[in-house]
Amino acid sequence: MTEQGGIRKSLLVSLALHLAIGVVMLVGINFSAPKRPTQAVSIIEATMIDDGLVAAQAERLADMQARQQEAQASEQARLEAEQAAAEEAERLAEQQKAAEEAARQAEQQQAIAAQQAQAEQERQQVIEQRKAEEARKAEEARKAEEARKAEEARKQAAAEQARKAEEAKKQAEAEQQRKAEEARKQAEAEQQRKAEEARKAAEAKKQAEAEQQRKAEEARKAAEAKKQAEAEQQRKAEEARKQAQADAERKKREQEQALKDLEALMGSSPTGSTSSKASAGEVDRYTGMIIAAIKRNWLVDPTMVGKQCRISVQVAADGLILRISEGQGDAVVCRSAQTAIRKTGTLPMPKDPEVSKQLQNLNLTLIPEL
């Protein structure tokens, strides 16, 4: 700072001198003829500054400014470092203070815990003393209770003894009364027994007569039941005969209907060539197989017996059922027959194309059987 101020001061002095010399020179110029000086003129000494020196001084000045800035930056860094150190010291001091506070609080907590432990110990001592006192009082109460119970037991024993003596006296009196009452009752019972024997003898005689009547009635009922059983047996035999006759007639009707169906399928009379008879036989056989297959899947209700349904079925060459008609006959039987045909699915068909063709449009009369 001192060296830089000296250079600046020298520059200012040099500039002031140059300006002063210039002013003097301008003011002192005399455009008239020169006069001889009357007195001696003072000589002013002026210091001339070299431009190189000025440049050197300027460079020195810049260098000094740079070093001053560097010194200022260093000083700023030092101040910042000192501030950071001060802050760190303050933080450490705060930590130390916090640690000391924590230690103080821990010590205080320990002291409180010690006080609490002491208080708890004193409380436990009070509790133990109280328990001991209660135990003592309980023992005294137990002994007093035992004494009371002993006295009460003594009184109860005396009372029991007196009660037993009184009871023995009463029992003796009651025994005398019982024996007298028992003798009286025995006499009355004997009289009642004799009267009862007489009653039973009369009752037995009456029962014997009733038994004879019952046996006679049972014999009559047995004869009547035998007669009814024989009549029932004859009735069942007659019903079985009629049922067999009805079954025979039904089967005959089925055979006749099957023959009619076969004739309707063939479209001609039973008479013909040997080939036609053979075809008719195959048609008849497969028609029976088809009806049997349907009946295996037919759930027949007892209420359907004696009824029938005539139904048309269209069948493919491989036996697949293509169409089932509504049917003619009993509505319940027809619906049940349709269900059985659908459950059958595929009907048995012959390999002979001619016979198979005759079976592709069936007119079946289905009669339910149990």
C-alpha cells in the first residue's frame, strides 16, 4: 500500500509540474522585441519523466494491483477459513454442550431412577409389612374362627345328643303305634284276602266261560277265513287265466299288426316269388329287432298298459333316425314312444340294400308292456 501510494504521488507531482511549465511558457511569451533583463532571472528546475519510466511505473502499478487483489483474495480466504473454523468451533461447542446436557440429563435420569428404586423398595417394604400385618390378623381371625367352630360343634353335639334321645323316645312310641296299626291292618287284610279269593273264584269261573265263547268264535272265524282264502285263490286263478288269455290275444293282435305293417311296406300280397318271400322274412325279422330295440329304451308306466300308438319313423340306410311323426293313439303313449325312439338313436338295419330300402319308412304300432 505505501509503495503504490508513493508511485501515484510521483505521477501527480510530475503532471502538475508539466502543466505549470506549460502555463508559464504561454503566459511569458513576449511578441515584442526582447528587452534586456534588468535583474537576474530565476532558473526553475523541472524534472522530466521518461515515457519508459512511466510505462514501467504503470506496469509496476498493475502488478501491484494484481498482487493487492491476490492479497485481498488470500485475506478473504483467510477470513472465510477463520469464519468456517469459528463456525466449526461453535458447532463442536454446541455438540459438546449437547453431550454435556445429555450426560447431565442421563445423570439426572439415573438419579431419578435411583430415587424411584428407593421409593419402590420402600413401597415394597410397606407392602411386606402390610402383608405381615394382614397375615397376623388372618391368623388371629383363623384361631378365633376355630374357637367359634369348636364351641359351635360342642353345642351341636349336645343338641344332637338331646335330639337323638327325643327321637329314640318318639321312635319307641311310634313303634308301639305301628305294631298296633299293623295288627289292625293284618286283620283287615286277611278279611280282604278272603273276600278277594271269593271274588277271584267267581272271576275265574266267568273267564272260563268267556274263554269257551272266545274259542268258539275263533273257530268260527277260522272257518270263515278259510272259506274266504279259497274264494280269493279261485278269484286270483280266474284273473290269471283271464290275463293269460288277454296276453295271448294281445300277442296275436301284435303279430297280425306286424304282418299288416310288413304287407304295407312291401306294397304287395304275401304271395310272390321266392326272392320276395325271403325279403319279406328279412323285413319281418328286422322289424321285430327294431321294435325290440325301441322297447329296451321304453319306460312304461302301469297306466299305459292296454293302450297303443301307431307312429311313423323315417330311417337312413345306416339306421340313423331322421324323422319321427306325432303318432296316432293315446297321447301319453305316443310321447313316451317318441322318447324311447330318440333314446335308441340308431336302429338295426340289414346289409341287403333292397331290404334296407323297405325299412327306411316304418309304420310301427307300439303297445306298452310291463
